[in-house]
Amino acid sequence: MYEEILEKIGLTKTEARIYETLLRAGQSTTTVIVRESGIHASKVYEFLDKLIDKGLVSYIIRRNKKYFMASTPKNLRNIIGDKQHQLQQQQIELDSIIPKLEAITSSRKEAFAAEIYEGMQGIKAVYERILHELSRGETQYIIGAPRIGNERLEGFLLEWHKRRIKKGIRCRYIYDSDARAYGRLREKMPLTQVRYLTKNTVSPVWIEIFGACVFIGHIMRHNAVVFLLKDADTAGTYLDYFSIIWKSVGRNKG
């Protein structure tokens, strides 16, 4: 159990085993470490040096022989602290180049206005794009929100809606008839309107319109795919379809 947690914070399996061995055995020569840990003798010095660099092992020399000892387990926190510092630095560096990378994209004409995203991560990527592209007061429109989509992504979607609402983006849902349980949750959300398709209208395919974009999603048993089209005229046409359906279902609650 200890080794598993130590590996998660950044130690290798061998480092974790040697460190735990030293905690149990106290000051030890490499002979004792090899015997108690089961690590091959040819590898012990290599990993002891790595543990010394990490501040987890020290040694003393007595009668021309090295005795190694584990430092206090509290020093393990330093490893996480170093990781956090590195992540903060990486975040700063990344933030500094994102505008430059976006400028590269905006400076060229798009060769294609259509994209395909695969898998659940692909769907999540498109939802992140919705938050990026829509501004406060703008609206996302959904036709035929399916139950299977919520079943697969509900945890992500609920957290996504919190960010959407915080940004001030409105949402209009037309849910499939069998997905009312999820629709009821959306009805309670600010900036959100929900209506339902008529009874027995069910499909794994749905349509979303946001800004100049339209995406058509399809969730299958073992995969998912999203077809995304960026074209203002096409988005306007689909928005007309949405308006017709929205009016036809009225305030139908099932």
C-alpha cells in the first residue's frame, strides 16, 4: 500500500521499496538493503543516489563503510511541493505562448470549415470550444438532447454548466422524450430554458448551434463522433429549424 502511494507522488517502484526498507531497518549497509528489499545489488547504489538527490536518504561513513538511513517521511511533501512549483511555472510559460499560437491560427484563412471529433474526449473538446467562442448574453441551442449523452457525460456536463452560467451564456434545450429526468435538472439552472420532444421521439443523434457553428453528435455503444461545421449561413438555417421545433413543442412537459 505504501509503495503504491509513493509511486503516485513520483518515486519509482525500486526507490519506494528501498526507502521503506530503510525506514524499517534504520541505518543499513547496502548488503542489508539488498537482503531486506530484494533489489539486485547492481542497482542499489544507482537508486540510493536518486533518493539522496530527492532528500529522502542520507548516509554516514563509519570504519570506511557507508551506512544509509531514510530521512523523515515529512520530506516526501517536498516532492509534491516541487511538482506544484514546476506546474505553476509551466502554466505561466504556457499562458505566455497561447496568444501567439492563437494568432497563428487567426492569421491564416481556414482551408476547411468542417471538423470531425471522435470519442467522449472529442465531445468534451467541442463543449470547451462553446465556452471559448460564446460571450455573455449569447445562446447555445440544442435539438434532441439524448438520454445516452447525459448518461455518459453527466458529471462533466454539470460542471460545464456551472462555468457556462458563470460566464453568462444562455442555453435553450429541446430534450428527447425519454431524457426528462436530465431535463428537469436543467430547468432549475439559471439562464436555461428546457422543452421536450413529443412522446417516443428518441435518437442517439442531436444537433447544437452556437455562434456560427453547428455540430451534429452521435453516441454509439462503444464510440462517439461529432461533426462540426463552421458557417454562418448554415448555422442560421439550423437556428430556423430550432425555432420551428421550439414553437411546435410549446411548453410541453411530457
